[in-house]
Amino acid sequence: MTESTSSGKFITFEGVDGCGKSTQAEKLVEKLFEIDISAVTVREPGGDPISESIRKLLLHAEESMSDRAEALLMISSRAQLTDKVILPHIINGKWVVADRYADSTLAYQGGGRGLSVNALDEINNFGTYTLKPDITFFIDVPIEKADERMSVSRDRIEKEGLNFQQRVRDQYLTIHAKDPDRVVLINGEQSIDKVFEDVWSAMKEKFSL
Ligand code: TYD
């Protein structure tokens, strides 16, 4: 399905830690700029002063955090970002590129932590004002490869280990299988440029660029 370029669009990048999605999100914003589409980038958790405070709590809390508290904080950070940043931009016709969004909670807190994906989906709907990305790029890499690419200084969630990351990846694969029209699976094992070629080709098709 193709769409017109006249209104704001919402594009998200997803994948396990170390998959390379942040690099691809940056490349996409540059490429859009080249064709005179100015896009705003946001990252999750974070992207707004209140959401960034929640991010610090989520990623660097010293005390052990309950899985449900973690999920709800992820979603409250998202609610703030959606209301204050993403929706106003989209309503004004801007394109928004997000480094992680609602699918991260289904993958990490659902797949990784084992919380109910259905329950998280409903709370996500509440937190996102039911906003759905127009297109999502799931940059898929085997977790061993992603682990090699990850920086040495890891946050609380990145420290969870390979079994956790494997469950996260599996849940992303399920999300893609359930909604392949929105969630485009990209082979992240290729070179940065080749991965971007795949991203751009899907963008061109989706938005008639
Ligand atoms: P990320 O910003 O990708 O890490 P980095 O700053 O290293 O690029 O995400 C931070 C961590 O938060 C990452 O391990 C994934 C996790 N996360 C969740 O567990 N659930 C969520 O809903 C989101 C948005 C992120």
C-alpha cells in the first residue's frame, strides 16, 4: 500500500541491543533531509525532559525493580513522549523517526521478562493514545553478533545476558509474523550500507518517494 507524502509520518526502528538500529535511524533522517523532508528523531525510553528522567530511573536504578514497574515506567515515558513530542509533530505534518517504540515493550517486558503480551499491548494502546507507526523496521541480527557489537559499558537491561536477548529477538520475530505489512524485517547482518539500501527501498515503496 502506498501513501501520500503530504501529512506527517511515523517511522520506528526496533531490534535487540547492538542490532545497529540507531545508526540506521540516523541514516534515514539524513536521507529524508536530502529529499527535502525534515524529520524529527526521538529515542525511547526518553526524548523529552520528563521521559529522560524516567530513562535514568529505568536504566540505572540501583535497587531491584519489579518487572511490572519496569513495564509501566517504559509506557509512562512513552505516553509523555507521544503526547508532548510525537503527536504534535505528526499533526503539524512533520515526519518522526523513533529509535524504539511500543514494540520494544512487547519484546523486552513481554518476551524478555515473560509478562503477558496481551496485557502489555492494551497498556501500550492507552499510553500511545493508540498511535501506530506507519512503518517499523525490525533490524534482525543473531544475538551473538549483536552481543559482540554492544559497548562494554552496559545498562541494567543490556546486562541481562544472552538468554534474555534471545527471548527478546524471538518476540520481535513473532511481532513481525503477526503484522508483516507494518513490521519490515531487515537482515542486520549485512554491511551498514546494504542494510540501509533495504530500509530505503521499503521506504520508497511505502511512501511513493
Ligand atoms: P536503547 O536506547 O536502545 O539503548 P542504548 O542507549 O544503548 O542505544 O534502549 C535502552 C534499553 O531499554 C534497551 O536495553 C532496551 C530497553 N527497553 C525496554 O526494555 N523496553 C522498552 O519499552 C524500551 C523502549 C526499551
